Amino acid sequence: MSAVDISERASCLLKALVEHHIREGQPVGSSTLREAAGLPVSAATVRNVMSDLEERGYLHSPHTSAGRVPTALGYRVFVDTLLQVQPLEAEAISAMRAELHPDKSSTELVQSASSLLSNISAQAGLVTVPKQETIQLRQVEFLPLSGDRVLVILVVNEREVQNRIIHTRRVFSEDQLREAAILVNQRYAGRPLHKVQEHIVREMREARSQIDSYLEDALNLANQALEQEQTEEEYVMAGTNRLLDSASADEFSGLRDLFESFERKQDLLHLLERCTRAEGVQIFIGEEAGYEVFGDFSVVTAPYSDGARTLGVLGVIGPTRMEYKRVIPIVDVTARMLSSALSP
């Protein structure tokens, strides 16, 4: 269905109703809609058009209210054919340029993009962490700390440095750690991180009886460091509290299920994975996302890249009555700026 299936008058009234509902969050009655639309028609005509739109699935009446609210289909028609996207204000663009600076590491950029999306849209913002197949090992260093602790310094891609602390089964000297790093760098530098770990695990399993103690120590250290890499967050989310702030009384019941879905991650990650295979901004309204838990919410996403390949997806999650005319350009511009910052 599309706006082509309904008359020009009905399209005008549907547009006015959706816009009013987005602003107020309440069912819209015929008198209110007649005034909001500014059409020279009677209240009876407006009621008849609303009834027709309801019968065709664009509107529905919540509870016993005399007013109507848009359905997911009504929002879809509004977004696809009736919406006029609003250019981003200069202040928002300046904030993005300041935060999405190419001198930052990819980790810092992902965190900054997530916060920006939330702050500017006043909804929840999220950014997936670049997939490991896009992260190449350049160099590793092991430095001794107190006791059995070792500081691991990973240099990945062109300019990113990641630090983490691991606990080893025995205490290593500085010279032993230096030799272990040399062995790892000689064997694995320039390979994707996920491939590095696959090779390490295979060597440890298949050739344990044939490798000397120096190489075994090096492989164990590298494996511990990369196991920690594997457990890091798959996406960064900011501003979930904003969903509470903007929720209507009817939306609160669905928020608990949505937050539980965030904790499980699986549904959201599956949706975001689908978005990496698309181009440009994608909008999922309600259960269009494929999961019942998103029934009262919309997800607006866009992929980001390093100029040569897609690295991940970013987006905004909010109620179906989110301000699409602002959210869509926010997501689009953020994806473009993040891609530019990550490009060589």
C-alpha cells in the first residue's frame, strides 16, 4: 500500500494526524485533525475519512478513545511518501565534526558516534564495533607488570592502539616477553585478528608436542590477548534512558521487553547484520524489524565504511512516533562522517 491508494485529501489528513501524534503522543480526534490539517471541510467529512483510513489499516483507535493513532502501515506511508526531511542544523553538524575526528582510534570514534546519535536525536544511539575480519594485526608487545600480570599492546590497522591486561600461568621476565612478541609478530603481523587466533589455536592443538617452550609461551600469551578481544562488546549503545524520558504511558509496558532484548543482544545484532548488506538509510517501523519486541518502536540505521568496505552499522532506536524528519538525516550524516574519519 502507498499514498497512491488514497485520495489527496486523505493523504493530507493522514500526514497531519501523524505529525500531530508525533508531537503530542496522544490519539487525535476529528476536530483536532480538522484544525491541524487546515482543510476547508466539515468535521463529518474528516470523521468519514478517518474511518476509511482505519478500515484500510492506516489508523487505529486505542482502547475506547474517540481519537486515532497511526499504525505501522500508516507510519510507513508517511515516511515513504509524505515526509519532508529536515536539513540538520549547523550546531549539530559542528558537534559531529568536532567529535568524529580522524585522529581518533576506531574505538573512540564508535563511542563518540553512539553518544552523538543519542544526544542529537534525543533517542537511543548505537554503533556496531567493526568486525574482526576488518581489523588487521600490525604489531604486538608484551610488558611485565607485578606478579602474573602482563600488559598487552596491540597495534591494529593503520593507527589504532589497544591496551589490555592478561593474567598468565607463570611469571615472565621482560626479555622472555620481548622474545614472545618477536615470534608472534614474525608469524602473524598483517593478518586479520580472527585469522590470527584461528592459526594460534590450530597450532597449539595440532603441534603442541612439536613446538619448543619459547613458541608455546608466545602462542599462549597471544591467545589470551585475543580471547579477550573476542569478548569485547559487539555494539556500543548510548542513551537508553532517553527511551524512558520520551515514552508515553502506553509504551512503558513494551520498554521492559525491549531492554531485556538489548541484554540478550541476539535480536538486535541479527537486525543490524541485515542492515550491513543494504545501502543508505534503512527504516524499520514496529514489527517490520522482524521481532515482536520492536512492536512500539522504530529503528533507523545506515552502514558505515572505511571507504573500501562496510565496517558496521549505526542507528537510532526510538518510539514509532519519533521525529523521522530529524532522525533520518542525523543517522545519514553521522554514517557519512564516521566513514570519512575511518578512511585512510
